[in-house]
Amino acid sequence: MSSPDSRTRRQRWIIFAVLALMYILVYFYRVSLAVVAGDISRELNLTPQDLGTLSGILFYVYAAAQLPLGPLIDRLGSRLVISGCGVLTAIGGILFSQAQSFSTAMTARMLIGVGTASVLMATFTIFSHWFPKREFGRVSGFMVAVGNLGNFSATAPLALSVAAIGWRSSFLAIGMLQVLVTILVYGMVRDHPPCTAASEGSPSGSQPAGMLAAWGEIFGSRDFWFLGLISFFWYGNYLALQGLWGGPFLMDVLHLSRQSAGQMLMFTSLGFICGSMVTDTIARRVFHSHKRTLLGGQVLLLLLMSCFLGPAETLPRPLLAALFFAIGLAVSSGVMIYPIIRTMFRIEIVGTALTSLNFFVLMGAAFTQQAMGLIIGAHGRSTNGIPPQAFHTAFLFPITGLAVAIVLYACARDYWEKG
């Protein structure tokens, strides 16, 4: 007969697996437009500005939803919040597959944005109760790595699916899968172990802090703002490349086919997956600091993204693939923001703290993609597509922002707990 501890360990990994399925779908929706951007633009008659807005709206809505979702997670529990939002995601995904106009596609992307907004932060809140604090960095990095299978599926596999059955049928299938996974979350996930509810600060234990008091504690921290700024440009750089403009860059400037562009973007996903699985180990065994690990990775990301100001166009195909893989590795250092925020604030407000930080993460993705769309659109199109100079100017925005954020975050305190 198994002990209560062994049953708890088994149950928490079952919960991990179910939530990972949900997060895989979240990542798919975030980055899937890069591969199908040309198809959707032609079918719905979209300009680059329209495409940037269509991609960015998911992240704007996602970001705006973070602030009210944090207190809801702390009060209602993650299971109910994720399940309810999963229904909205399914509706949005199915509607997107049937969209015949820009306005319908925008509505669908807004529903997806609200629906996916709670998943990762609510998942991390669950992990705060099911896993010891010393394991939080490892398990959160592992979740991001597994979630990036959605990123992976939105590259070459999606390109193959679109070639076989079209983008509408591909997105419809994902919408139906979303329904099934939402049912699994509601039926199998639990917010905290029954035997540790009181000691872990769950809703049945200590009284959560008031919403305004929690926000005051979080936003009153200078270090939180520095962490928010680097989070903004970390994810802004990543999604600018992987989520939208990497595909058009590869197809218009380097003249790759859709399938070849999807394969190239896949290397970034592979790099992110590999890096996310070892980043916490590097933090503990090499840098002995989540902050130094984050800074080192962001400096590397800054250098690599600078290649899109011109040098990337001169690289032979194998070196270009290595560049995309290395960018994924560097991007994976960004998962350090989650153990940092977990250590900065007490567990009673960890859901609010996580979603407040994630507001900056998603605003970075939204604003960067849309701003780059405006810059690229202002340059106009040539007979061969978008000119290289348009991409150079557009990528300069997130690259410069990341450089400033790195300098400022270097001044923040190092929140490090051994264990």
C-alpha cells in the first residue's frame, strides 16, 4: 500500500501532465500566425499593419486580463479559473477557423487571448502548493519546456498540416482538442494537496490579502518594475521573431518556402525546449543566482538578435539554423523570472504577483509585434515582398529596448534562496 507522500508525489505529476497539455495549446495559439501569415493575409486581404494588429490583439487582451485574474486565482482557485477560461479559448479557436473577415478574426483572437491568459500563472500558483519552494524553478522551467511543444507544433508540423488540409481545418482541429483538454483539467486537477492546505497558505488556510493591498505591495517594489521591464523586452524579442515576423522575414528576405521557414523557426523552439530543461540547474550549479542566469541569457539574446539587423542574411543555411537554435537557448533564460517572483513575494499573494509580472511579459509581445508591423508597413512592399531595410528598422526597436532593460535590471537586488 502506497504512503500518503508517494500518493501526493504521483498526483502532482498527473496534475503537471494535464496542465502541460493545456499549456501546449496556449503556446500554439501564441505563435501559430508566423507560419500561416501569408495564407490569412491573402484570404482576408490584410495589410502588414492589419496582420500586426491581429497578432498583437491576443497579447493585449491576454495582458489586460492578468491583473483581475491574479486575485481570482488567489480566491476561486486555479482549477476553476483555468477550466472557465478554457471554454472561452475553445470558442475563440473554432470561431477563428471559420472567420471570413478581419473583424471576426479579431473577435476570435480576443476570445483566445482572454481564454489563455490564466493558464501559466494559475499553473504556477498550483505548483506553489504542490511543490516545495526549492523545486519551483526546476518544475516551472520544465513546464515551459513542455509547453514549447506547442511552439514546436506551430512551426514545421503546422506548415505540413496547412499544406495537407488548409489552415481552417487545422485550426478547427485544435479548437476541438481544446474542448477535450479543458474537460480533463476540470476533472483531474486539484488546487492543493488536501493534507497541506492550511500549512501551504491555500484558500482554506490563511486569509488572502486584499486586492489593493496585494497590488500595493507588488507594484510598490522598485525591483518588480525592473524585472517587469526586462520581462517586457525578453518576450517582445522572442515573439517578434517566433510569433509573427520571423516567418515573413525568412520568406520575403531569404526567399524560403513556407515549409522551410517553418523548419527554421522550429530550431528556435528546440533551443527553447532544451534550454528550459537545464536553466534552473545552471542557475544553481554555475551562477548560484537566478538573477545572474537571467542577465547572462539576456545579454546573449541581445547579441544574437542583433544579427537580424543585416548579418543573418549572409549566413549559409546551416549557420542560420544554428542561430535560430542559439536564440531559443538564450530565450530560455527568461523562465528565471518566475522563481525570482516566487521568492520576492509571500505565497498568499503569489497568484497576483505572477499575473502582475505576466502583464509585462504579454504587453511586450503585443506592443512589439504591432509596433514592428507599423514600421514595416511604413516602408511599403516591393515587387519581391517586404524589403530587408524594413525588417532591419523594425527589429531595432526590441533590440534597443532589451539593451536598456538589461542595464536597469542589473541594479536590482538578487533574490536567491539556496536549497
